[in-house]
Amino acid sequence: EAGVAQSPRYKIIEKRQSVAFWCNPISGHATLYWYQQILGQGPKLLIQFQNNGVVDDSQLPKDRFSAERLKGVDSTLKIQPAKLEDSAVYLCASSSLLRGTQYFGPGTRLTVL
Amino acid sequence: AQRVTQPEKLLSVFKGAPVELKCNYSYSGSPELFWYVQYSRQRLQLLLRHISRESIKGFTADLNKGETSFHLKKPFAQEEDSAMYYCALTGSARQLTFGSGTQLTVLP
């Protein structure tokens, strides 16, 4: 089966600019996660979707971050405006309701200058 | 609050030597524990989970509820085991909380 796809793989922007990341989960996976991984740290959950509804966004900085999964498949994560401390790898993962094992995409490495 | 601690950022062992990557957790309930691995230039992937009680690539991990630990062990390390290893747990919401990771280097 095809894995979780993410794009772009790399993005460099200046602070105060906006940026968007895209994720296509494994076919049939109802649950989708976005994680932020800062250099030297483990991934930290930002938001969890089940189908097109938000399960948990308690760690999402909602003043600048937003995410949507309109049709319950693909998802986008947006940052507007970006800050220097947003430099990180943004990981998308998906899982099925039955097994729960999370499968990760390759990530998008964001550098904010 | 749930928390995962991996005390070693870097760990080096020689090929054929035993290896143990430490993981301690805090969680008020019955968590599910995992080890994830990321090889160079590859994506993060599940290595093993405690409920499976299986050995993957020669690695095992035993959940010790008394010591709240889930250490990863392998009796004879191989060079291809060199990677970043993350311990993680989930609670009822199935959300993963990761440790900060241990970079394992197996020397020839």
C-alpha cells in the first residue's frame, strides 16, 4: 500500500510570511495527525482529526496555526504569520480505527529566516 | 500529564555487544508503550509495541509497571541498527507522546 505522502519536502520562508503543508494519508485511514518536531526533540502532537472532525487541537497555537481536513482525506496545515521558532519538521501520520498503529510521512522541513 | 523520558541522547556500542536504550514514562492510567525508529534518510516507523510482546529485528522491550520503564534491548548489536530511536506512549485517546530520542551508533 502507498504510504503517507507530504509536500513540500522542504520550505524556506522569512518570518511573518505564511506557509502551507499538505498531507495525503494512507487510503482508508480515518485518523490523521500533525506533529511538530523541533531539532533535538521528539515529535509533538499539534492536531488530531478523525474523518473531517477535530479530535484534539489543544497543543495547536491557534493564533497562527490552522489545519483542515475538509473531505476527510487530505489535510493542510497552515502557519500565518511564521515566527523563527516555527522552524521544525512537520510530520503527518495516519491510522485506521481498527488497528491504531500510526504510519508517518517523510515530513516537511521548514526553515524560518 | 503524560511524559516520556529517554535519558541518553547518544549511545555508542561495538558490533556484537549488547545494547539497551532506556525509557521511563509517567502516566496516570494504563498506557500503551511503543518504540519507533528512524534510519538515516527514512521516515519514522514503528519498531515494536508492548502489547504485541514480540521481537523485531532482534529487539525486545518489557514493560515494567513498577519502575515505569520500557527499555529496549538487543543482545548483539549490528551496524544496521544505527538509527534514532524514540520511545512513545498513548493513553485512551491514542495520541502519541514521544521522548526526545536516543541516537544509537553501532561501531564496527
